Amino acid sequence: MKKIISRTLCPCVLFAAIILFSGTLLADDISFEASVSASKVALGVPFRLSLTVHGTQDIAVVPLPTIEGFESRYIGPSSQVSVVNNQYTAKKSFNYQMVPVKEGKWVIPPVEVQIKGATYRTETVLIEVGPAGAAVDGAKNAEADISGKIKMIMVSPRRDVYMGETLPVVIKLYVNDADLRDISFPAITGDGFMALGFAQPKRYQENVGGVVFQVIEFLTGVVPTRDGDVVLGPSIIEAAIPVKMEQVDDPSGVFGNDFFRGFFGGYQKRGVRVSAEPFVLNVRALPEVGRPSFFSGAIGQFDVAVEVSPKEVKAGDPVTVRMTVKGGGDLKNAQIPPYKPDGFKAYDPQIKNNEDGSLVFEQVLIPSGSTLKEVPAISFNYFDPSKGQYETVLRGPFSIKVEDPPPGQEFKAVGFSSEGGNGAERFGRDIVFIKDQPGVLHVKGDLWSGPWLFLLAVILYLNIWGGLFAFRRHQFRLESDGPFARRIRARQEARKGMKALTAYVGNSKSMAGESRRILDVFLADVFDLPPGAIATGNMKELLAEQQISLPTMERMIRVMDTCNAACFASVSLSSEESGRMITDLNDVINDIERRCV
């Protein structure tokens, strides 16, 4: 019995010790804040006010003074303890129900609390109280219903950048007391830049002016493609909110009771669009002063490491020079200066882009003789935007030991000497096989006199293997070459989408929206762009580079304008206009497919 009691008490005592220790550990990191569940409310509609102490739970109830314009009621405390990476955090909240009794803009004043001899104070919180019954019809005014509950910002660490430099961009979506669903990745509109892909979004809470928002943070990057003033944005997120469907009275009375009204009068999704304000980038061209003779376009800050292996070889054995470039910036098109040191046979370098963004150059050198004592230094050039100048990193030389092979085992690498050989060796004909039966004689060179079934089998065998090889090569390219796979998919998805357009006959807005989606997805896949990068300006530049005809570009612009008018300006399309839009879309897809896919 004593053993059972001891086994039960030990974990409890240990947990209590951890809690007590965590409270002691965090006693020096205490903060006090006030937050509300909503900053805009209607008269008489209650909301929650939370007074939260971070860093300790050893505190009694925090009293709330009388606040003008509100009636308050204490509804109880809540506490939380968490352990992350051996770091203990604790907080305790004191929750009040607040009921507004007057319209207008009111202030919840700072609240003070004494904790271990120190005084802590909250910030003021602004509350806007509207008239009673101000709730709007969700089916018609979904955007008004979420006013003040959803907002979005787009920020970057700086506005002055160089052309070709990767600029980090952070887009934050703030949501408070709103059921936002089907959230898309942001689309950054504009031209004069290329938007990169998004990392996995982060989710956390943030207190803004006393209101706790759920935050979704999107991290991406943009690369300016021209100098001058470039407008970045606005950035747009498409989402949906559930809204109450309108009730339709049933004159027969069968479905007129409250049960059937509640059962059939449900919710439906309504699309909403959230946007962040644009800002202007001051894009500068790369300077010509100090530009290395061999500069391949690497822009950023990089670390360069070079290793040579093996260090001891025989003449004619390979030596591998491996350069690894890491850092922040664009390395997709980076190259190293031509590297062909004297005394070595140099092969073309192999270049590999790793998933972590680093770049690896590997080059094989063949030493010609034991007189070589080192592998010469190797360099890498890049432009550092923080310094505004070009940098050249030099690594080496690297000591090696080259030995001559034993006599008779010399290895002569091709390209080291121009001396002629003794000619091809001629084998003697001292062994000749004699046939007892010569068999059937045929005219030399007569193909049809041979075993034609065998020849047919060989041809069939080669065709089968050739077809399998070509198929496997195609599959391998689809798996390893992302842009190629997207171009192939673009053709398939576009044809499938064009066939599905017949389902939207009679609904011009839906047909226009689906047509624009088909065009955007097709262009993004063909030119290997993110979906949000499709805009009239940059597509005109891309199509011009691909030598797409002017009539095709005009048809593309006409399709985009027609779709935008039908989707966003609520312009109804006639059957003739819808037919011309589909014909233009089909012609644009066929022409771009023929030239680019």
C-alpha cells in the first residue's frame, strides 16, 4: 500500500515542483495587458475584456474599476502553463463581460496591478459602439459585416533595391472574430518585378490596439526586372465567409414553420477580397564601375568554401575541385570564371542547385606530372547590395602531391602532348579458322538472302527498347524538370478547361471567371510563373520576347478586359460577346502552345 501511495504522489509532487519552479524562473519577465474580443460592437451586444498577467500565476483577482459607457460583470479566470524547449511560460487572465449602454467612441482606461512590489499598467483600449440592431444582411453586405475584423498589410525591410536583387516581402492577414475560410495565397499585382513562391505561412496571435487578432503571415520575395520606380502591389487574398441565406416564405404553409425554416435556411459561402496597400520601390541599375570582366549575375551576400581532394595522386589521376556558395540572394544563373590552370587537363564544371539555396560547382582536373605542387586559386564574383559594390572571393592555392607512376604504367591524358604515335597496332593473321562445310553461298552484300526473320526480330527488338527508352526519358524529365512539366500540364489543363466551358452557357459572369482562370493558369504554367504574377503588363513583355504575334497579344488583352468587366464590373455579356471571348481564348492558347510548348 505504501508503494502505491509513493508511486502516485511522486509524479504529483514533481509536477507541482515544476510549476513552482517555472513561476520563480519567470518572475523577472512579467507583463500585464488588456485585450477585447471586438473593438466595434452594437449597443447592448456584450463582448469580452481580458486582463492578462504574463510570467506568473501567483496573483489574486484584478479588480476592474467603473468604466463610463459600459456595464461589467466578472465571469472568471483562466490560466495556462506551457513548456517549450525547457522554457516554462505561465499566464493568468481575468475575464469580464462588458455590455455597452451608450453609443459613441469610448475608452477603457489603463488598469493597474501590484505584483511583488512592482506596479504594472495596461494600455488604453478604444471601443466604438454603434446603434442597436446594426447587424447587416449577410447575403447582401458580407463585406460590411467584416469591416474592422479583417485587414492586411504588406511590408519589406527597405524600399531602395538593385535590379536583380531578391527583396524579402512579408504579407500579414489579421482576422478578429470572423469565420474566414478557403484563404488563398496572396497575389502581388503590378509589373516590373518577378514574384517568387511563398514559404509555408506562419500562424500566431498579435495584440493590436488592445484587440487580439489571429495573424497569418506569408513570406515571399520579389526580384525587380527594371530600374526606376516600380509599384509593388496591391497584394490581394481571395477568401470566403459563411453568410445566412435569405428565407423564402412558402405560401402553402408546408415549410412555413420554424423547424423547416431552420433546416432549409442554412448558410452559404460568399467570396471576399482582402487587399494590402501598394508601395513604391526605388530600383537602381547595377553600377558599371568595378564590374568584373566575368560577372554572371549573382546578387546578395555569400560565403564561399572550396575544397580539393584527393591531396596525393599519381600523374593522370583525377583531382576534384569543389566550390560551395551559400548565403542570401539569387544564385540560379551564377557561374564561376573560366578555370583552366596550366599543367592540368580541365573538364567542364558540373553545377548543382541544392534545396537550401546553396550552389555547388565541381570540376575535375587531371595533373600532367610530378612537377605540379599546387592547384591554383579559384575565384567567385558577386554584387553586394548592402555595400553597393562588386566583390571577388579568392580561395587557394591548394597544395597537392603528384607522383610519377612506375615505369611501364605511365598514363598519358589526351590533350597534354601533340606528339604523334606510332600508328594503330596491326594484329597478325597467324590464326585462321577453317570451315569444314562452307554452307550456302550468297552474293556479298545481298541483304534479302540473309535470315530475314532474324533481322525483323532485331529491328522489332530495337524499336521496343527505343520506345521504352524514350518513354522513360520523358517521364524522368517530367519528374526532374519543373518548368517542362508545367508546360506539358498547361496544354492538358487548358484543353480540359475549354471543354468544361460549355457548362457555363447562360451564365456570363461564371463563364468569364472560368475563362480568366483557364488563361491565368495556362500562362503561369507555360512561362513558369506563380499564379499571382499574371498581369497584362508583364505578359505583354513575355509574349514579345517569345515573338508571339501582335494579333495574339491583342486577343489576350481583349479576353482579360472582357473577363474583368464581367466579373468585377457586373457587365452582362451577350451570346455573341461570350462566343467571341471563347474563340479569342482558344486562339491565344493554340498560338502560344504552338510557339512555346
